[in-house]
Amino acid sequence: MTQRERQTPDGGAQAPSRLAAEFPAANGSGGCWEDLVTEIPAARRQELLALADRQGLLYVHQLGPVSPRHPLFSALLHGQVANLEPLHPPAVMPIDPDLDDAQREAVARALHTPDVCLIQGQPGTGKSRVVAEIIVQAAVRGERVLLVAAGAAALDCVLERIGTHEALFPLRCLAPDERAEALPACVRRLTFAERLRAFEEQTLGAARRSLGEATRDWEARRRDEAVWPRLEGALARIVHLDAELQNLAGGRDGFAGEVLAEAERPAEPNGSAFQAELARIASRNADALARIESRQAEHRTATVTVQAQRHYLETEVQPLLALAEAKRTGQWWTAAWWRAVFGGNVGGRLEELQKQLQELSPLEARLKKEADDLADERSSVDGLARTERDAAVGAETTRRLAAADARAAAAADERGAAESEWQAACRELTDAALIPAGPSAEALRMKRLEWEAGLKQAEQRRAAAAQSAAGLEQALPTLPEQLARYVNLVVATPCGLAQDVRFGEGVAPPATFDLLIFEEADQATEADFLQAARRARRWVFVGEPQPDDLPPPRPTHGRVVRPSALRPGCFQRLWRNLRWDPRRLPYSWEQRDGRLHCRLRAVPREQESWVQSERLADRPDVELHILSRPHQEPELVEVVFPASTSVPEAKEYLYRELGEVTLQAASADWQWAETAERVILRLTPVADPNAVLVPLCAGVRELVAPAAGDENDETAEWRTCAVEFDRSAGWDRTRACGWAAEQLRLRDLCRSTLLTVPHRTCPALAAWLMHLLDGQSVPTGGAPGEMAFEFVAVPTGAAGDEPRRRGEEEHRVRSVGGAAVATRLRHVKGGAGLETDLTDSRRIDQMPADLRAALPPRGVVNYLEAQALIRRLEGMLADDSFRAAAERWQQNQARPCEHQGAVCAAPGQTTGRPAHCPAVAIVALYPTQGELISRMLQRVPALLASPVTVEVGTPSSFRHRECMTALVSLTRSHTHRAVPFGDGPEALALALTRAAERVILFGDPGTLARRSQWQGALDHLDDTAAERERAVLARLVRAVHETEATLPVFRPREGNRA
Amino acid sequence: MTHGLDLPLPTARALHGWWRELADLRPRRLWYGRLYFHHLEALVETAHETSLDPLQRALLQALAADLPSSSFDPQLQARLLSELAKAGLLDGTDAAPTLTALGRAALATGSFVSIRRSRRSFWFVDNTVCGTSPCFLQPRRPLATAKAPEGWTFPVEELSACVQRPAEWKQRHGYPADVRAIIDLAAAPGDWRAVALDRAEQFLGIVVEPEGAALTAFSIRPDVMGLERDRPAFTLAAGWEEVLPDLAVEPALEEWRQAWLTWCAAHGIPEADTCAVARESLLIQVRAPKNVVERLQTARGEPLKNEAWLLAGTGRFRAAAMFEVIEI
């Protein structure tokens, strides 16, 4: 359940939340079950769950002494962490794939903690990156996050990483003294005013534009309505003409037959000319034929007559012929002879008949000829008539073809016109997609349907766009509330949060969150913590190590350590209570007075007088120091071994005899690791090849290694690297954790993560910073020629050099060039006295009067150091390779802020805003020194003209920013006394950790050496802060003293040489 | 359970003072007493008719009409899509989210029903002394935490039974209408949120039956016996006898007589047992002999004027009534 769900106004009574219980001012009723249950030990929880399952519910009195309880935050501050169950967070799949293992672990712990999680790391170890990852992951899970930091720079640093992530809807609250214009563009757009403005201008504007477009689209489609009838008309004509043309084309071949058929048909009364012609031909033919037929009839009559006559004659002749023949031959025995004799004149008669027959033959021939003539004439008439008819048919056919051709041509013209009309109408359609593929009814129908659907859709879109725009217009009056509802990341400083009108203290009910992330928690006050913590159920505090994290000051012989004036901050108290720190174990090993001392308990100085010595009876070379306070049990506080006893032997002896694991760790970092063979409690990041095994008990051994300590730390000779548990001896992680809890009081709650891997700086520089700031071992590697860390001595401090106060010319004190720095520092009794206190009007120095006049009336400056710095800068900028590297850096840094297209401005650019990450940062520990350097830079044209971005400021102005190269002006150069450097060790650490590739320190070796020798409070620094500063500077002095020849990454230089 | 034995009784003067403070209610009857409440905190499933806010509606319209939704700030849009998808109005929040049937209905009506689970508080009057089961009673001001009396139990089925009651009952008793179900461990095994928790709380105060209304209860601060008149502790409409059945039973006359005797003993009035006690409407009439009346009239502090109040009964509630003395 997220906080937003919890807050839902349901009408009924909401169960009280832990927020209310935590802060009784809000609600005095006891605390809700979900909060109570987190306070109950796991085993008891299971019992109660079973009880609730049996009973159906739980009665409060059955919970036992759980409620009311101490508020969690207060309990944590007071070290009441016994009820916290160790977390076992599952691994998280990071969105940022470049997170290292520790960072991933921090993210997982922060996301899964039910109450609190702490993340600590030096500058540049990726805390902001982890915070960004936690925020995004929490937002993806639907949680609402509050990000608070003491300074706005930390907030903006995170926002620049994730401000535009889609899972987030962040809101950057402005503090009363903060102006939106001063924020980076990509952060400014996350302020509420900008969100509102963007909504009105972009969202609402776009909605209005969308409405306009939808209206225009709808109107255009409406205009198309008139086009469709035109298309339909044109299509009808085209279709008709196509059919006609087709008919004409098809009819052309049939015209002859048609005409013939027509010619065959009987003529109609009102027939065509063709038919009339045919009729005329037929009529004429008929007349001719009639005449011929008449003549033929006559001829046939004559012929018949002749034929009848011939027939008669032949009929008459035939019998006579036989009689005549019989007579002529005398065939008297025949009847014929007799009839001829007695029949009369047969011969004459026959002769006459034959004569008549002969006379008929010409007639018959004539008649035949006439008949043939008539037949020929008839044929001729018929042929003529047929010819005429054929000619008429041919003429008609030709006429008809011509007519068809003419019609086809006309139809083709008409079709062209219709198609032109079609095309014109198509062109009037607003959407080319609506143009039918061709002039066909189906295509037109489909497109029209499409258009109708589109019109309907356009109407709907227009209506929806109108509603949407109207809805957004209506949303305007309540827009702030609406937007605030969707904000899932509120980013504010404590002051900005308190005074915010939507999420501030004045809002009732107060806005609550699922997760609070407090960046720069080390700088926050308890009030800030309480104010922010009441807003969320789960807290993640992120900060840098503070002085309290150092080992407690050891009693220094003959010197009283003054009590600290500063209480440790809340974050450090929480860290101390939630994070086991091996350095807080009381054991220490030191070689003193020629013997090996193992301290088992710290003895306050005032009780040292009650410490008594006693030698062991069975081993007289071992001496016991026993604290015998009056009325109290004696307590063994120290065991002293002879010098011949090695540390491993002594450790083994102590564990065997006393059961004490006298572990002494070099750093606060530790972690459990597991291999196939063993479970390992690592106390150093990397295994030391020189480590010696100290067997403790079966399967358990301590690995100790000699470690280089600083010059004032005689105890740091042997450090525990790890404790190993052999699996073969039956050890597993659980058993090893139990052993560590019993022997070392190590209870890993998994609510804290220490980030130690430097991500900002290059490895060589990181190693140096870890050495200087954390006291880790002196780096031994480094690429040849690579100078990640340089110290420029001002003045050189060589034998010929004299303090600046003696008024000698600068060039005269630079007499020795490459003399070893170690020689210079060895005899230093004090500084060169180059610093100028601006309040001291009597002070004579060589600073130009106009420069002096432009500086503030108070503060410390070091003119010679500033000159050395500028000379060094000039030299760097004259180096082509440096310039190229700087330009690459600037290009990388000037990338657009995420997806917004806004580019963070670089210095010297038109915006005038400082670059977020300049190539070169000149960090002055004192603002007046920074002012002096700025003014001197303005007088160097070559620097002004350089494209490389250079920014001057104090350490705090570079907080949460980085640069490629940092030139740090330490400024202080006092003649005789130890002086502090800047505001304190935090400022010094901040200055040293800004650079990604290179740090160049400018300082007075004598003053540094003097400072490194002073122990105790100093000026505004209390004991702890002063000790921390001293430790850093002592390591620096030692590095300058020892490492010139051996460590290429550390290069002391002569500051006074040009 | 000892509901009545350790009841801190107010003085008659205090009762008189409360009476005057409540005069504007025109009480017909008055009780003083203490109620134990079961304050149950349980996981419930609620259904809310939730209106689409203008931004949600605008985005849904844009999606429904396939309008370009890119006009929204991408981050705001992503948040809106996420919320709408969570409410079931959209299918997914990928590149092409589509409206669900619920989303289309919400767009049409402007609202949708959102189902949520949250832990809520319910109060039940413990009626063990009456031999009945606890009754739901929604207090109108915070009650005081109490030590659970001996034998403190709650029939957990009563919690779910209320959900099944008709809407009219819920409205009459102020039971939240949006609660759809009680989620217990059977419904969500192993879920710590599903454990119902019972706290004992108490109401100490007076209950009045005003003219023309049902019961109204006011808390009393036990340290100063002051009436918290600004806001009632709870009110009960018609049918209150179901919730507080013991108030429906009038004290017997003998109990009033005992109350009179106790009052007289406290004020040093002798021969009180010679008086006759009768109930006349809202008033207790005491018919007393002349000597008793004279004694009353001459007693210090004019008890008949400021302290003429009796408390009758022995249970968790005592009926309070003003009395008058009539000389016989």
C-alpha cells in the first residue's frame, strides 16, 4: 500500500499510521497494526500470526509490550536497534547498468528497507547516482518519493540525471530565497510554475491546435460531399459512352448482314431510303420480268401449239410409216401391206404429214430461240436487278459504317469530356486516398463508403478534440491540485519543503510519501531530519563520512585532548548505531618501549593511575595491565608481549587464553564474501599478499598484514585483512555471522552501505585521495608520465629562498630549481609568511595597489601563490594536449540535459551562468583568495581568450560539481604558527575531490609541515575537526617529502619558477 | 466483565450542571454510564465511485478518438496512463494503450468504480453485560483507550456480518457504505495486513434522550468530570434499543427508592426510609414527612436546589432523574 492509497479519503475511519504514532502531535492513538508489526521480533510475529489465524483476530493485549513504543527515529538515534530484523533484500535489476556491486547493494537495501537505510561515501563515490537509481526504481514500483537535501546543488545534481525519466513526474520546490531563473534549464522546468506554464502553453495549446486540425479535417471532408454526385454523374456518362462505343465497335462487323437482312425483309410502308431503293429496284425488275414473262407466256402458248401440232403429226405419221414401209417392201403377208393397199394414199398422206412436220421444225427452232432469248432476257433483268440491289446494299452498308464511325468519334469525344469531369472532381477531393482507382462504380462506391466513414470519424474526432480541449480548459482552475496529485517525486531543501504551498507544513493533511531520501544528510540538523522524516514511512539517508567516523583520538602522552565542541550530526549517529565499524573495536596493537602492546580496553586518562602491572606466572615475559578501580572488579586492559613475539603469535595467544579476537581494522569498510571453500569477513577491499594467517579456532583464522601508518600513528603496524571460516570445518554464512556477532558484536542489519569505489576520479588520483582522506595505503602504481596529483610549493623553500615578508623580488627567491622537496621540508620550522591579512593595513606586500583596493576589507590572500597558480594555468592552457583534453571534457559535459534539448551553459557563454562542470576549477580555500585570483585572471588576455572553461570559487561553490582539473590554492603561509586551512576538513576534502583527472595543490610547504605537527584544537576547529585536517595534511606533507622520485602520479613542483 | 462496579459516580451537583448544559436539547431521559468498545482495525476491500479528473478524461478522450496525446507532458502522460491502467480503464501502458470496456464506460459517465484494499477502523459496543452480541456504533469523537476487561472477546464473524447488512441499516448506523468485504487471513493467508486487531476503548459519559430525537451521548472527562459538550461522542437514531438494550428498561421503583436512601445518607438526612418514592413522568416525587422536609430545607448548600438528582441502577448505565420533595 502506498502512502497515496493510505491517504485516500474513504469516508470511514482510516487506520492510524506510524507517521501519526511517530509524531504524537498528529495523532495520539497508539499506532496501526502495520507499524506495530514491524516492531515485533520475527519469531513472535509468527506466533501472533498463528494466533490470529486461530482466533480470527488479535487483541492488542496479546501483542505484549510492543505498544506504545519509542518513536523509531528517536530509537535509532539512541541506538535502540535490537528490534530491527536483518534485511535480506533480493537483488535489484538496475536501470543504470554501470552501477557497481556496492551501489547495487545500496539500491536494493534502500528499496526494501521497511524503516531506514543509510548510504555513506566520500565525494565521487557515486552517491547521487545511487540516489537517482533508487528514485527511479521506487517510482517504477508506484511509490511516491520525497528527495530532500541540505543544499539545492545536491538536488539539482540528481534531477539532472533523472529529471526527465518517464517513470517520474518530479516537482522541484523552491526555497524562499531561491529564484527559478538561477536553476539549470533542465531543473527549472520541473518547478511548479514552469509545469503550469508548460501545461498551458504546450498541453492546452496542443489541444487547441488539435481541435483546430480536427475541425479543419472535418470541414474538408464535408466539402467533399458535393464532389461525389459529380463523380457519379461523370461515371454514368462514362459507363454509357463506353457501352455505346463498345456497341458501335461490335456492330460494325454486322452491318453487312444487317443490311442484307434488312434487304431481305419486306419493305415497310415508311421504310428507310434503303428500303425504298430496294423497293424501286424490285419494282423495276418486276416490271421487266412481267414483260418477259408475258412474252414467254405467249411463246409458251406458241410452243405448245407447235408441239401439239408436231405431236399430232408425229402421231399421224407413225402408223403411216409402218404401212408405207410394208408397202414399200411388199410385205403383202402383213396387215400393214394390206392396209396400205387398201387404206388409200398412204404415201401421199405420209409425205404430206412429213412435209408438215418438216415445216414445224423451223418454227420450233425459232420458238426455241425465242424462248432462249426470253430466258436470257429474264436472266439479264434478274442480273441487273440483283446488281442494283447489291449496289444498294453495299451503299447502305457503307453508309451505315460511316454513320457508326461518326458516332463512335462523337462518343469518344463525349467520353473524354466525361473523364475530364471525373478527373476534375477527383482533384477536388481533399484526401488523395479517397480518389477512386478508376471510373468504376465499385471503386466509387468503396471510396464513398470510405469517405463516409472518414467523415463520421472526423466528426467524432472533432467532437472528442472539442471535449478534450474543453476538459483541459476546465482543468485550468484546479490544475495545481491536479498536477500535484500526479507528482511522485518532490524535491526540496528542508526550508523549501516547509514553505511549499502544496507539500509544505501549512498543508493539511500534510503530504506523505512512501520513501524519503535525504541527500547530504551529514549536513542536516536533527530538526531537518524530523521535519522530513515525519513525511514518509521509510527513510534513506545519504551522506559523507564525518569526523566522528574517525577513530576516537588516542590519548597522547602528556597532552590533554580537549573535548569536542561539536556533537556528531544525526546522520553520523544513525550511521554509528546501524553500521558496525570494525574501527570501533577497542583493540589496538602498537610497538612501544621495545615491546608489543595489545590494548584490550581503552582506559580514560583519569583512570590510568589505577592501572597495575602484573606478570604471568607461567610466562613472565608477558605482562598484564589491569585496571583496578575502587569498588569495582579488576579489568584486564592491556597485554604486553616481549619484542620477540610476533603479532600473529600474540593474537593467537590472546584468543587461546582470553577468547578475545583482537581485531584491528584499517578502514570502516567491510563485507561478507563467500567462496566455495570458505566464508570470509573482508576488512580490506583487496587481499594483501603479505597477509599472515592467525588460527583462532577450528576452521577460523584471522589474516593480518603489516600496514604503513602515518608518522604520528605508531599503532598502525598490523591490520586485520579478513577473518576466514572454512566450510570444510562446518562453517557456513549463518554460523559465521553468529560467531562474528558473539566475538565482534557484528550484527549486520543490512541497512547501510558504504560506497568506497571512486567513480569520478581516475584510478591514480582516486588512490591518492583515498590515501590522503581515508588513510589508506600509499598508492604505488601509476602510469609513467601521468601526474594525477601535483603539489606546487610556493615558495620553493630551497636554501636560497627567504620568506616573502623580507621584501625581496620573487624571481630572486627562485634560485634552486629541481632540488628535492624532501630536503626543503626537512628543516622547516615555520611557513614563508606569504599570506596577507587584508585587515592589516600596515602590511607591506607587492600586490598592486589597484588589486588590493578591489579586494574585500577582510580575509586572507596569498599573492605569490596566486601568481604561481596563474603561471601554471597559463602553461597548461598553452599545452595542446591539455587543450584538446579540456575541449573533449567540455563537449561531454555540455551534452543536452537528458531529452530536453537544453544545454547547461558553460562559463563565458552568453548565459553567463557558471558551467556545471568546468574543465578547470580553481578552488581557493578562502573567498578573498578566490577573488584575488579572479581579478588576476582578468588581466591575462591569453586566459580570457582561451576556449577552455575556467571557474574560480570556494570549495562550497563546487559542491556536487566536478571538473577535469582542479587547481587548489591552500593560501595559508604563516611565518611561525600552525594555522587551519579553510573552513575545516570537509572544505578541504571537497576541494580535493572535485577533479576527475588531476589535482594541483598550491601551498606553502613550511606552513603545511607546521600544521601537520600541531595536534589539538586550532582556531575555529575543534579537536576532532582539527585532528582530521591534521591527518590529511600530514599525509600530504609526507607524500611531498617522500614520493617525488618513486611515485610518478605525485609530482611536487617548484612554484616560483616560471 | 465488571462494567458497573468500578464506575466512577458523579456528584448530584455535577449531574445538575450537565443537565443545565444540555437544557437546549430538552432531554426526556438521562443516563450516566460507561461503554466498552471494540475498536477493530481490519483489512477491507472498498469500492469507490471515483470521478475522472479533467486530465484523466482529456487523455481518455484523446486515446478513444485517436487524437495525438503527445501534447501532454510525457512524464505527466506516463503518470496518467499508469493511474488509468491501474484503475483498469486502459489495457497496459505500452506505446498503444487502448480503452477497456470499463474505460469507455468511465469516459461516457465521467466516473468509475475503483476497488482498493486498506485497513479501516470499526467500533462495536460490547454488550456482554446484556447477553447480546456487539453492535456496530460509529463514534463521532475519539474514545479513550481502556484496559481490556476480563473475558474480553469479540465474535469476529460480526465484523463480516455487518458488510452483508442492508443499505438502510448501514445508513442508519453510519456503517461505511463503500466497504465491500472484510479481508481476513482466510482470504489472504500469511498477509500481515489481513490480521484484524481489537483494541479496547471506552466511553464514559452521559446519554440523553432529547425531545423529538433519538439518543445522543456526550463524553465526560473523568479527571474533572467535565462534559465535552462541543461534539457528541455518538448518536443513535431510531432503533437504538438494539444497540443499547439496557437503556430500554426503566429502573424499578425500588431502585429509585434505594437511590433516594443513598442520597439522604450522603447528605445526612435521617428518617429517609419514611419517605415514599414515586415516579411522575420525568420526575421522581418523594413524599416526605415534615421533619425530613425541614431538615432538607435547612441543610447546607441548599441540596434541593442544586443537588436534587438521583442515579438509579447498578449496571453499566445509571438512569438519572431530578426529584422533588412533597411534604406529607
